[in-house]
Amino acid sequence: MKNKARNTVSTIPSLTPEQLYRRCDPGQFAFATTAELEDLAEIIGQTRALNAIRFGSDIQREGYNLFVMGPYGTGKHTFVTQFLENKAGKEPVPADLCYVNNFEQPHKPRALLLPAGMAVRLHRSMELLVEELRATIAAAFESEEYRAKTEEIQESFTAREEDAVKSLGEDANLRGIALLRSQNGFGFGPLKDGEVIKPEEYDKLDEQEKARIEATIGELQAQLEKILRHDIPQWKREAREKLKHLNRLITMFAVEHLVDEARLPFLLIPAVMTYFDAVQQDVIENVGDFRRTEEGQSGNDGPHFRRYGINVLVDHTASQGAPVVYEDSPMHHNLIGRVEHLAQFGNLVTDFTLIKPGSLHRANGGYLLLDARKLLTQLYAWEGLKRVLHAREIRIESLAQILSLVSTVSLEPEPVPLDVKVVLFGERILYYLLYAYDPEFAELFKVEADFDDRFERNGESDLLYARLIGTVARKEKLLPFDPAAVARVIEHSARLAGEAHKLSAHLQSVADLLREADYWARKEGREAVAMADVQYAIDTQLLRASRLKERVQEEILRGTVLIDSSGARVGQVNALSVIDLGNAAFAQPSRVTATTRLGEGELLNIEREAKLSGAIHSKGVLILSAYLASRYAKNRPLPLAASLVFEQSYGGVEGDSASVAELCALLSSLAEVPVRQSMAVTGSINQFGQVQAIGAVNEKIEGFFDICRARGLNGEQGVVIPAANVQHLMLRQDVVQAVAEGRFHVYPVAQVDEALELLTGIAAQEVNAKVDGRIAALLKLRQALAKAAQERKKGKTSGKGN
């Protein structure tokens, strides 16, 4: 029996060292160091994503914005930024943006879009114009000519007033009445012999004369009242109108040529011409502001002159091509813009000079780059972005006003047309969630650029990777890398990719390794980074993250956690599980045990009953239960009950990579065949008994190897893995060396029977026969017990009848 089992097992060979690790030959590189290589212009292995970026950035249709997705650290943000900056440098510079006062409706400032550089020029022109207007208008109104004309108007009014009073006085004299003047005004008195009659003399006059005098005075009084209440106010208005007309003429004379000079650089911009017309009209209508002197006022910042300012929001004077803007803090007001307020006398006031731009203003005419996660975590920012993209205009609105949180009077700036390509960066899960739950997302972001986390490994990609290493080294001023160091970096990249025929696109991890290797090389005083420096950097990275791994292994070696690596046990198998914490992942053996007994075909998953089993693990147990029933009890009842458990598991169990181990434990218990504890197994199973690939196969093999090595390698220990996982193997060198020396083994299996042979050392047919025999015996026992129970029941029934 033993010889037969040994011969059977030998038909499943252990993997060779070449199958456990795919080396990179430094001899394929024709350079002495990476300093000889050209810089890498494009990112490696991302053809699909690059084509999507080119398409999305070129097409000028509504809604064709980009969502760049992929894991962090693949270099997508750096590459896309560089790509867009190169592309934008060849595109036209967009217009400047400024806000100016709306003299008719000050709460609705006007937006001016000007050729690049003209906004700042307009700002300076208006500052100079206001300064010159203040000086020129003040001088004009202080001139002798203006004073003379003002005096002429005043004298004309005074003369008319005097003539009217004089004429009334002469008329009164002719009628025997004197027009009297006093500090209190005008009055009338009767005359006699050219003198005003005294009161006592007036009393002596007869009544008829008195009546005549009073009637005459009444008529004159009416004429005087008409002059004082109607004619003189009318003449004053006429004088004011003449003075106002004079002021207007003087102002026009002082202003018109200055405004015309300011217009000259902007003659081809109709909007600016219209603005200068409004400025000229406002200056004329408010010329008093320019004549008034205010203590403590300097420059053109007085409250009366702020309305002539130019609020430049976007200036492209120094721009070369279209803008590429990355908004690191995509809050609502940072995207859309805002209107600030000033506190004055306990009130909040604002004007158009307090309008502040958002990143959409700065990126208008170019590209806006945003981090999707940051955007979605900012209150109302996502909704605000969608609103402006749908409307294709930027309308600055106060979020507090939108939500009715404040009642402060604010501005309604004129909307600005929007022409921008938005690029969102985020993980794939964000893209899929937005696509599924936000109907507007698919309308606005029609192009997805999916950056892969790995790419094909071949001779061409090895050379490109060498150029990448050289590019990073030059960019970060690292020492150059020799061919052996480059080869070791490539091998480590394959390990990071989790597949021997792939390379990792997680450039951040590779760049970190290059920096650390450079550090150790400089410590050794080298002029170029050697393979030993790269290896030492890898080792120190692992060492820094190995505290928990060492603690777990220590507990196993001390016997606190029960894991056997020698001998044989019935119903007990070494499974392999992975613990992933932060940037460290390590594996540890886990004991899986199974017990079987007479029952009704139920399989008890103790982890699930204890609510420690994840959905995928529970699914795996159900699959092996189905396989067990289909394989051994297709045409008969399954007369057993079984229990499965991960021993000393105090947390959740997830995944189906232990389902082969669980099945082998069950079959060992049924067949009462011991399992070799010097072996560990990993792999999932389907309903047809095929062993399927699992993840983290390298870590799992190394986890069991570390325990076996600590206890002493004897040439019997090994790990059983799915044959589909052979392509993923990039094991540590100490594991490969142990396999090469025959002290450790890695076996690939495609069927459960192959794993069963390796674990038991007995041919699968023999184990299956024992399982069939045990099930048949249990079925026979079950039938016998049922018959005995029926006879007892029948006997009790007969006894009652008697």
C-alpha cells in the first residue's frame, strides 16, 4: 500500500525553480548605466487609456468630458497633466475676463471678455483716466473762464431780480405807494409829497382814501408775491439749468478728449466702447464727485471712484496656450467663484470689485483637473459643477443665498460663457457608482480613460522599464542604475503585479524603491546603484512592516497557535490565509478540521453559525457540499453529518481559497485516512472538482515555508497550489533555493483528486473507495436503525392491541 501511494504521488512533480521565479536577464541591456538611456516620454503599457485621453481631449462636443480611473500610484495624474499641458501649449490663448460696474443696475455687474492681456491694460487705462479726470475737471472748474461765465449767469439772474423789483417799485411810486425793503423782506407804504405817510397821519385820512390805498397796496402785494414766489424761483431754475449746462459743457470739454484717448487701444472691442460711453455719461452726471475734495482720500480708491474700477478675474498676459488648472480644494466657491462682503457700520456691503474667480473661470478655454473623491466630499460642489456644465455658463451664486441662509443683499454678476474640458481622477468604484446612481453623470462624462494596474512583460517592456528607471533617476537626481539593478527592479515589479508575465503599473511603489535603493547605494559610496542596493531596499521595506508577521509566526512556533508541520492527522489540513494590513501582506497557516458522523446529509459550517463566515466563504462551503453529494451520493441518500471549522480563528473568515483544504479534511475524516501535516494546500473548488486559482499565492507559499524553515526543512514539506496559479509565481529567493536543493516543494494541481493524493500519500482511487465504503456503511447503519425503530414502533402498537 505504501509503495503504491509513493508511486502515485511521484506522478505529480514538484515545480522547478525556473517555474517559481521568472528572472530578468541583465545581459539583454546594452547600457552600462541608465544614465545612457533617453527619457521616457509616455507612460508604459497604457495604450487604451492614452487613446481615450487623446480622443476625449480632442473631440469638441457637449458632454465629452473625461473620467480618468485606476488605482492610485499609477502615474495617471502626472501623465495626464503633462499630456494636456503639451497639447494646450499649441492651442489659442483664451480671453481675459473682468467685471465692470453696471451704471444703470449696479447690482448686476457686467462681464467683459477681452483678448489676452487687454483686461490688465483696461484696468490700468481706467486708473489713469480717473486720475487725469480728477485733475483736469478740478482745473477746469477753477479756471477764470468758468468763473467768469458762472458770475455772468449769476449776475444775469440778479439783474432780472433787481429789474423786476425796481419795475414794481416804479409802478408803485406812480400810484402813490412806496416799495419798502427791510431785513425781513419787502413791504408797501402810502406816499405824500414823496415821503411815506406816518401812521398818525394815515389815521387822519378819510375812509375813501384809505380804501383806495389799501386796494392799491393789495394789487401791488399780489404782483410782489408773484415775483417772489413764481418769477424769481423760475429765474433761479433757469440760472441753475444754465449753470448745469455750463458744467456739462465744461465737463464734456475736459472729459471727452481724455475718454477718447483711453478708448484708442480698444477701438475693435465693441463691449469696451459701450463701457466707455457709460463711463463718460456717468462722469458727466456725477461731476460733483470729481470737484469734491475729501480729507484723507488718496489715489482712486475713494468710495465715489470704485465704480470706475476694473475687476480683473482672469489675466492671460503671460499665458502660452490654453490653461491647464488643477483644483486641489474643489469646494463650491472655489469652483464657481464667490462674491465677498465688507463690514461697514454693522452691515455687510459689497460691490463688483469684490467678485472673486473660481477655478472654472481660470480654466475657461482650457482644461480643469479635479479629484473625484475630493469633489464628492465637498458640500454642493458636485451639483454646482454639473449645473454649470449643463448650462455651459458660469453663474456666480452665493451658496448661502441659494440655501436661504442669509438675507444680505448680494450681487447678480452677468454669467460668463463656459468652454472647458473637465478631467476627473478617481478609482473605478467611484466611476461605476456615479454611472449607476447619477443619471447626469453619463451625459457629462462620456469618455472613460481606464489606467491598468499592470501590463505585459516582455523584452520590449523590459527596455521601456529601464528607460523609466533612468527617467525617474534623472528627474529626482538619483544615482544611475546598472543593468543588474534594473533587472532586480523589474523582477520586483513582476512580484508587485502578482504575475510572472506582467509588470506593475503602480509607479509610486517603483519610485519609492528607486529612492530607497539610491539611499543605500550612497551609504556604500557607490557611483551607481547595484543589485545589492535594490535587494537591501526591498528587504528593509519588508522588515519595517514585519512586526505583526513575526508576532504571528512566534505564536505558531511557541505552540500557542496549533499548526503541525510534520506527522499525519485524520480530518486535519493546513490551509493558507493572507492578512493584508496597510502596505504589508503576509500569510499564515490555518488549521482546518472536519468531523463526520451519521446524519441526514447536512454540512455544518461552524464559521457561518458563529456569524464569522463571509458570503464568499459560505458560498465555497456550499459548493464543496454540492460536490460531495454529487460525487459520492448521486443515486442514494447522503447519510452523514459533517462539521467544518477554522481552528483558533477569532475574526471573520472570507474567501473561498480554503475550499480545497476543507474538502480534503472532510474526505480524510470520512475515509479515516490521515493527512500529511508537512503539506499545506490552497485553492478553491467548483462543483466538478476542478481546482481554481486564488490570490496572493506567493505570500501563502512563503508563509508556510517560513514556519517549516524555522522548525527545520526535511525535504518532505511543501505547498499544494492550483495549477492555474503557476503563472503568478515570483517567490523569494530563499524559497526558490530551498526548492532547488530538494528541501521544499511546490505542487500544482488541477483536480481535487491530485491534491488528495499529495496530502494523503495514497492514490485518489483508494481514498475515494474508502469514502464510498464509509458512506455505504453509514447508509446501512441508518437503514438498520430505521428498521429497528420501525420494529419497536410496531411492537408497541401490537402490545396496545393485546
